[in-house]
Amino acid sequence: MFSQNTTAAAIDRLKKLAQQVTIIRDNWGIAHVYGKTDADAVFGMLYAQCEDDFKRIEMNYIEKLGRLSEIKGQSVLYNDLEIKLLIDTNEAKADYKKAAPWLKKLLNSYADGINFYLHNHPEVKPALLTHFEPWYPLLWTDGSIGAISTAGLTTGELKAFYSGNTDKVAYIEREKDVQTGSNGFAIAPSKTASGNAILYINPHTTFYFRPEIQMSSEEGLSAYGAVTWGQFFIYQGFNENCGWMHTSSNVDVADIYAEKIVTKNNKLFYEYDNKLVPVIEKKITIKYLENGKLIPKTFNTYYTNHGPIMAKRDGKWISLKSNNRSMKSLEQSWVRTKSKGFEDYKKAMDLKANTSNNTVYADKEGNIAYWHGNFIPIRDKKLNWSKVMDGTTSVTQWKGLHEVSETVHSYNPTNGWLQNCNSTPYTVAGDNSPKEENYLPYMAPDGESFRGLNAIRLLSKGNTYTLDKVIADGYDTKLTAFEFLIPSLVASFEKNISKDNVLYSELLGPITLLKNWDYYAQENSVATTLAVEWGYKLDPIIQKVYIDEGDMDQVENTLNFAKIATPDQLVPQLQMVINELKSKFGTWQIPWGEINRFQRTSGDITMIYNDALESLPISYGPALWGSLPAFKSNYQKDTKKRYGTNGNSFVCAVEFGTKIKAKSLLAGGNSGDPTSKHFYDQAEMYRKGQFKDVLFYKDDVQKNAEKTYHPGE
């Protein structure tokens, strides 16, 4: 394999390969990659990704290799241990050796593309990985950012088990309720002006996490969309026949087991079906950076037939059964991008290897479809699988995987639309949705979300959809949660705060404003500021989005809270907001766009925000409260204003006719290089929700070409 100090023959091979690949950069800096073979297209696509943002590619693989501690030090030691327990590099290497010839070619091209880039750019100094191996993509076989399923086990529990110490140093806890998620809509021909199906693609991710790209070959590949940095397939996008949008799924795909551990002759065993089975022990060494030196730390780790031991609860060792990487998942991620239509796409779904996504689908034949999850283990239906399972019996083992036909899905519902906003599949097509009583609870523990309610409201009354009309619905900023919360606050204030109470005069103005508000987030709206700030101060239960079997969902929790909340749970929280705004700005009358800002000043992975530097006002609110366009902003260190870090990133609407018509938008721009004109050229459009036309056909790409070259030129 090729590396920095490579033979002349290897360099020649790569130079020849590069001549078979053409990259055309359009007027937005988006790379359209053309190759003779699929492998050529992969080579060019990874080369182009490196040109746009090598450091993000590298960081994704440092993390998946469990080697973050080598650059970040001891603070992430247990994050690395967790990855190494869940994603085995030796298994990935073994998979590479036995991969089908077509897949091996793609894997080799992935590594060749990145390594050729590094060879041609000696000025680029990798943080750690100076050479990429072809088995790396087998560590990360799904397109999702995290895609790590731990069935609720925390990194803190892992640390407590393997170090006997519970302090926070040496790990960063994964956010459990990351308020991002995604929206996907599919509109059938019966509801569109043209009689063609339309797909709306709206992942909510960390900004700049997914570039926009096209890859084509003479072997039938022509896919356009968003790719997660460092992966070689289009994760959310379309080809000339069909399109696919993935939303994060809450299907139960991982289980935890309480093991009965026995020590005999100084050896560890676990009890299973009345027999004692030896505990498997593996040594895992992780190096961490300290004072410029790499210090090795070796862990003695334990495994049962379920998987690695990850925690101790109630005195029992807890193991995790999961499927956090698989070669079949990577194959599926690729083959679906070449689907020629509905039957083909269903064949890709029949691989049953996608662990973390729901799928919203549309095609040129006019089909629309939805699948809730894909990899779903068959389990004993008498048990509640959101609980800790008894590890001593085979009754709690998985019994294979459910066929796709048994999982929650909807094909061509008569209402003519499908939506998923990280919410229950039982409202995916309004009244025509799958019925909960026909499915097992572990197949869809997901609850309803306020975005889901908003999407159903809009799509139920929508007709004669065009691309622009779908985008307009996708940009509806109604903060549905406050339709329930604000009346409760107003009633509580009017009933319980008397006119002679000092609070009355302080809060009458803000309360009156909220009472008359239409619940839409807008740039010039003071009510939006008050509502959002107040919402975050209420009982945290109303922010709980991902739920287990039998839990109340976010909407139920909010309705319940609004019904029974006491004045003490509503009014002082608003007073706190008023006081905070006054102390920061001298007045509480601050329009939402004045504090809700978009800023991109550097290409750093962890950006520093600064009130003194240029930023743009953003009207969109948090997805958490029901806004379909998501913009999650926070107060940053030393800032008075809130800055967005995730939400709408790549957004795209596609119409499947005899020719593809599509429009797209990116946060900021496609390049991670602040000196590039494509670093910030979409920022003003992003602020206004103004989309650009997608250049899908080569003729159109050539007409709008800024630069045409072979990799390495």
C-alpha cells in the first residue's frame, strides 16, 4: 500500500489512476467527479473532499480508530476505550481481506485518493494520520455522525467500571438528547403540480459536517447529495432514478445484559443456561499525549457471548450486544446509491444492515416510501427490551433479524405524502400511517415531536406542490410547543399575580406580548426571544426527545406539564429571562435575530465565537420547540449573543421527472478554507432560505464550470 515514503512505481500507478478521473468545480465550488469506473469516482471524490476539508476527514477516522487521546490527551481516554470495545479494528482488517472484489476496489480507491492528496500536498500537516489504510471505512459503515448504539450505557459508567473511579476527568459524556435530528418529506405525484414525486432532504447536523458533492462513473453511478467527511458514498441524496433521506432512528438496536460472574481457580466465568462459560479477556492499550510524550495505558477488558462488559449496575457486570459496524452495512450504503428504482431500493433494504436510520424515499416512477429502521433483531415479545436483560439465559438472545416486511413501513399511502422528523412512524402518513398495534414495541419506541406535529399540519393541507412550495413548508418556523405552554403561563399570571404585586408591573409587558404572539420565530420578534429563553428554563422533562418503550414522549410530557404546572414553575422563569436580558442589553425588548446569530470566521473544527466580529441574524428557532428549519444556538464563552452550531446544514429538494430538477443550500459554503470564496458564499442565502439550482447534468456543470482538472493537477 501507498504511503508518504512511497516507491516511484506506486506514485506512477496513482498518477495514471488520476488521469482517469476528472473533477469539475462549479460556480459554488461543488465538486462533480467523473470516472471510468466506480472505483475511479471514489478516488476522485475522496481527493476532492481532502481539498475542501482534510482535517475533518482525518478527525472522523482518528475518532473511529479510538486514537483521540493521542492528540487530545488523557481527557478523552475512556471515549477511546469505548470505541475500541465497540468497534474492533482487527475485525475491520479481517473484513477487508474477505471483501468482495468490487468492494475491495472501492476501499483501495478510498485510501489511494486520500494518500495521493497527502503526497501532492506536503504542506498539509496531519494531526496524526499520515497514511490512510483501505480498511478504515470498515470501522464506520453507516453514514450517521455518531451512529454508536450503547442502549443507554454512558461513558461515565464505563470509566467507573474500568478505573474504579467516577470523576469526570478522562471522558466527555455523549449528549443523550442532542436536539438536532432531521426532517424528510416525500410528496407523491397526486399532490404535486407537475405530477412528479418530490423529496425534501433536511438533515440537522453539526454545521460543516457534510459537504455537497456529485460522483459519476461509466458503470452506472450518478449520485448527488451530502457525504459525511471521509466516507465514499452519498449518504443523503439522489440519482436520476430515486432519492433517499435518512433521519436518526430510535429503533431498539442494542441491548444490555446483567451477567452472573463466578470466580473459580482464579479464573472468571459467567453463568449461561446453567453452565459456566469462561469470560473472554482482551488487553487493550491506548496511548495518550502528556507533555509532548505518548504514554501507553493498558486495560484488561472483558467479554461474554453478548459482547463487551461496559458497566456495573446493582453489583452486576453489564454487557452490551450491538452492531456498531458491519461490512454488510457498508455494502448497503453503497449499493443503494446505484438503485434504478423502487424494486432495486427494496433489495438494498433487504440487506437489513442499517442500524441508525429511518429512510424517506421517492422515485421517478412516482413511488414514495418510508422505512422505520432496518436492522431489527427478533426478540422474545413477552419481555420489555428497554430494560436490562437477564444474561444467564438463552431466552434473552436475539433470534436473527426481522424481515423488512415485518418492520414498520409505508409504501405509497393514499394521502400522497410521508414525513419523518425523528418522530413516531405511527403519524408518518397522517391518518394513513401504520398502526401501532400491528408492531412490536421495540420496533418503534419513538414518540411524537413538535416538528412532527408541525409537518403533519402543513402536509395535510398542502396541494399542487412545486420545489419552491415544498421548501416553503420545510422552512415553516412555527414553534408549536408554545401553543401549549404560553396559554398556561398567561392563565397562571392572570389568575395568580395581583396588580399590587411588583411582579405584575414587571411582567405585564412581556406577558401581553407573548399572549398576542402567533408562535412563529422571526428575526424581528421579541416574543420569540422571550419564549425560547423561557422554554429552556422550564422543567427539563419537556426537552426529552428520545424515549424508551412505555415512556411518555416530548409532546405528552409538555401537554401534561402545561396542564398541571404551578405558577412557581412558570412565572419566576420568565422573570429570570427578563432580568438576564436587562443585565446584558439594558432592555428585555431584544428581537430574536439580534441575539440568534450565524458566524463563520475560521475553518477550525471547534470554532471560537466573538460578538465583535461579523455575524448574520437568523430567524429560525430551535427544532426542539417545533421549528422545521433547525438552528440550535447557544451562548458561547464570553459572548452576549447566541451562536448557531448545528441544525440546517445541507438542505435539498428534488423533483423526479424525465429530467431531475433540484435546489440545494449549505450552511456558509462548501469549502472549509477561510481563504476560499466558497467558504462563505452561501451565508446570506442561508440566512434567507434562498436555494441555488443543483447542477446535475454534465452539460449544465460544464456551462457553470470554474475549474476542470485531474486529481494532482
